[in-house]
Amino acid sequence: MLSLSAPTAEDEQDLGQFEFTNRAFFESHINARATSFYEPGGIAKAIAVAQAEAAEGSAYQFLARNGSGHLVARVNLTRVRGDHFHSAELGYRVAQDHGGKGYATEAVRLALDYAFVRLRLHRVEAAVRLGNEASAKVLLRNGFVQFGHSSQSFWLSGQWHDVLHFERHGA
């Protein structure tokens, strides 16, 4: 069982370890973070930015901890839009040694509960690089449907990749 919480200054060490340990793994799937993220003070600054974005309602980041309290995943809602859209974009990453345990599926479910119940959003989108079957399955298990396919729209590791677009609507 997972619990989600917004990052705080008390999470700096765990978050740093999570990001440093999994850096190469994450960068094999998504673009690298800025070098400054990994420099002294970078994690603390990222936490402060996450807190500011949550306070203004533009993005929400969560740390997912398992029953033993270990940080096993991150999930976020970005580009949160009110007005006429009531939507957000979903992103997530799971520690390499915790993949295949259902943590991504559960973390996404919990983030969707937050999006649809707490934030009262109507729609959440997610994008997956073509070939990332595990990530697509996480979305499908959470009720997402594919609504698009962008050809050669994501640059990673020196080449262009296709992206699949998914959406889920609230009740």
C-alpha cells in the first residue's frame, strides 16, 4: 500500500537519494534534469518550487512511499488549468528496483483521486513514448484511453521518438 505526500524540506535527503540512485535509469526514458538539480542545494530548491507551484495551483508533486516508508515513486500533476478546461497533465517515475510491483499503478490511482476529488478537475492527460509498454499499461489500468499519436515529437538520446497521448475524464 502506498501513501502520497507533497514534498517538504524533511524529504530532501530521501528525494536526493531517490533521484541520484535512479538518474541513469530515468534518463533512459525521459530527458535529463538540469545539472543544477543535482548540485548542492538543487533538491531543496526543487522542493521550494514544488511548494510554490502547489500554493498557486499550477502543479502538484507527490512522493509515493510504500508501507515501510521507503520512497519508491514520484507522481505529479502539471499544467493544471482551471477556467474552461479543468485539466492537468500527469507524470510519474518509479525507482528502478521497485518496478513491476504495481507502485506506478497505485500512485497514479491516488493522484487521479486527488485530481478529480480534491481539485475537481474534469480531465487528465498523459503522454508515453512509443515502446514504453509498462507505462502505457499503467494508464490503461487506471481507465485512460489513447486519443492520439504524435510522430517523431519527442527528442531523447539523440533521436526523435513517437509519443502516444492518453486521457481520462473524471466522473
